[in-house]
Amino acid sequence: MKGIESKATETLAKITPRTVKRALPQALKHRMSPQMRVDFTSLPSYNYLQNLMFNYQTKDLANVDPKSFKEKINEFLEIEDYAMEGWNSAEKQRDLSVKFHWGHNHDFGDFSLKGRMEDRHIRLLAAFIDEFEALPKSLDGLRVLDIGCWTGGTSLLLCAMGAHVVAIEEVKKYIDCLNYLKYAFNMEKIQPMNLSLYECVTADFQDSFDVVLFAGVLYHVTDPILALRITFNCLKDGGACLLETAAIDSKKPTLSYERHRWNWFIPSPATLSQMMADVGYSDIQVSKVIGGRASAVARRDVHVDMVRAGLSVSAIR
């Protein structure tokens, strides 16, 4: 991976506008990640992670019985409620926030649920472990912020890997469900919170996490620069941001306004790399686009300031 660093830097230099080049800190590194496999199930860690999900079956329940558990999960699946989210109507809101949808595949032993994202929680973490080599299999003692956790697929995996997880989700019905899972399985290492990413600016979020998982969220936010800066601020020095997003398959530094249902801005890999650099990240790796998605890993070496001109929240740290 290190052998292609200079080539990747040269490529970035060719596609970066001259005015932006002058603003780039010299210390920042931009690297292309491995090619990324199309068949993520072939990754060495895939089966390992899949097996970890078997820690969350009805045989492992601690505070409820299997019958009551299934009944409660079915109650969640029947929820269709916009008022509980604080909205005046459902007309302009995304359907996944109004009606409850299960996030990721889960075999509970006595019954199984197919999630809207299928096995993406497993494929995602396997890629960060095997392709980027950015995540160890054991997360014992580490604090992880899981942004946009949905019904908790990635959060459950991270906990099973040993991490203490703060799982945030702006949709209340999904946090209610994850809180129920926490209670049902007596999980002490997970803290579900009904928060927007933009609310993660309080003292308890600053310089607090070893890893920030920012997957499937960037293109859903109205201010991607501010969002990325908040993730940077949440990390400890030396911490890593693991990001996955919808992406434009282009070598140009493009940011497309894709206002459709609940999407906002979708970046190309070059744009994603530049945005992460502009908010302070270094040692940035961005994958090629596969199936309209790209992944990235970046480090916070030390906390540094960023360009303040035009920031939507001027007081952001």
C-alpha cells in the first residue's frame, strides 16, 4: 500500500484545482486504498464477523424470554409514526424515518430478519479490517462512535469485537429498538443515543473516541464539511475515521447535488479526499468506486484548525 503513495499523491495533484493546491498543508498524505474486492464475502474476516453476530440470538437473551422478545420486535416492525420524530407531517420526510424498517440481516436463532442493507454491516467491517488494515479484530478497551446506527447492525458487531460503542441515530424509533436490544441482551458496552451528528459537539464528544465509524451517512447530510469536522473533533489524537458513502465514479473533484428523497451531496473519491484533508485529516486513503459506493480511512494526528471562511457554524471547534 505504501508503494503506491507517491503515485496517488501525483494523481491527486493533477486533478486538484490550482487554488486548492496552494491551500493544502504539505504534511497531509493522500493515498489510494487497495482495489477493493467486488465479492466481499471472500474477505478473510467475513466469516469471523458473521459468527460474532451469533452472540445475539434468543439463546443469549438475558432480561426477556424468547416469546416476549419476538413479540416486541414484531411491534417495532409495525411502527409507522412521524409524530414521534417531532414532525408536523410525513409528506416531505423520508419513508425509512416514518415507517420502521429493519436495518441489517439478523439471525436471532428462533427467527430471522432480512434487513434493508442485508449483510452490509459485515461486508463493511470486513473491508476495513482486511482491505484497509485499519481496524483490528479485537477492539478491547477502545471507544467507538457509530454514526447513523439504524437498528444497530454495526454497533452490535463492534461490541462483539470488544469495543465500548456510542451509537447515535437521529430517528427515534430505531434508537428505541436498539435500546431494547441492549436491555434484552444485557449489553453494557453500548450506549444508544437519539442524536443528530450535528449535536455531537458537547464536551463529552470532544477528543473522546479511538474510532469513528461514519458509514452510509455523508450523502444524507446537508453540510458535509461541517459533518466531517465534527467527526474529526470527536476523535482522539491518533484516532481513525472509517467512512463509507455513495460516490460518483469520476476522477474529477466533483460534488454532485443529488436531491432525491433523502440524498443531498454525493462526492467523487477526489472530492472526498479533499474534504477530509480540509477539515484536518491526514494519511487519507480512498477506495475506487464499486457499485456506486466508496470507502475511506483517515487519521487525526493532532487537532488542527481549519479554514474559517464561510463556515456554517463559525464557532465549531
